Amino acid sequence: MKIVAVWTGLSEESTTTKLAERMINSAVTQLEEKHETAKVVRINLRELAMALSSMTVSMAPSAELERAFDDVRSADAIITATPIYKATPVGLHTLFWQLIDDEPLAGTPTLIGATGGTPRHSLATDSTLRPLLAYLKALVLPTSVFAATDDWGDAHAGAALNSRIDDAVAQLVALATGNPDQEQKKSQRSQDPLDPATITPFDELLAAHTHHG
């Protein structure tokens, strides 16, 4: 199973990177318990910042950015994590999802994670990131994982965070492994909508309209 983790860690000691890695490790462990092999692709958007910025004016992705888009298109499950700044996901993170094709996530189970200073920011992803991923037709889990500064401070808080991560990831794994139509959905969303073989001829459309009329 291919898990693609997309996060925005803006510093070397980023708590968002730590959260993403914990979510990845939980997913790998839970898949192993189901005798499933996980292939993990890690995409830290900090490393694609210049490419994303350039694409906003050129509308042409760099080779490195196109590889990231391709990984998302072929994912069986997505983990995405962002820092929260001023009550909204950081702009670099949402920019990635705004620039990708319209339907790359269609039918793909997706888990959201976020980090911020205080728990009052825990719903920030619901106003911006969740609707954006839903627009891309992702199967966004209703449960997300938020880690505040205090969650990294002591053993008790850390254990509670790990429990929340495991619970949310369990939902992701269950959805990803329990979806027998995953390959069919991948095939359907990779079809070219302008492929003549998939377009209903106009005379057939007209005949159907005349019949119903």
C-alpha cells in the first residue's frame, strides 16, 4: 500500500514534521499488523517552496513538483499535516493543493493533521483545508489530529497525543484496506475526459433527449 505524506515543516525542528512522522509510523505499524506492506513517500513542502511559487506565475510545474503531484495521484492513502498561523493553515501548504489537478485525490482516503500554539486552533483546518480537499474529491476522514505546544511538553501529554494519532490512523488504515474498488477508482480518475472512446456520440445524446421528450 502506497502512503503519501504531504506536510509543511518550516524549520529543522518543526513540530509539524514530528507530527507527520508519528502519523506515518503509526500507519506503517498498523498495516504490518494487518500483514500489509507499506510504501511511504514523504513530501515536505518546504523543499518545494520555490517550485510552488514559480508555478503560480508560469502555471508549469518543475520536474520535482510534477513528481510530487504524480505521487499524490498514485497514492492509496494520504496523510497531510500543516502548521496553523493566525487561525489558518500556512499558505504554502494550501498552495500545493490549489495547484494540483482538480481530481488527483478522487476516492483516496485522506487524514489531516495540524500543529499550533494552543488547542483553540484545533478547528482551523475545517474552514480551509478540509473544504479544499473535499473539492478535490478526497475521502477526508471526519477525525483529524491536532497537536498544540503543550502536547510535546511532558510524557502524559505525549501519550495522549499518540493515542489520538493511533485512533485517527486506524480509521485511515481501515478505510484504505477495506476499499475493494480502490484500483478501479484509480483507473477511472486517470481516464482522459476528452478521450473519444469515453465520450458519448452526439447522435446518441440527441436520440436519448428526443426519446425522453
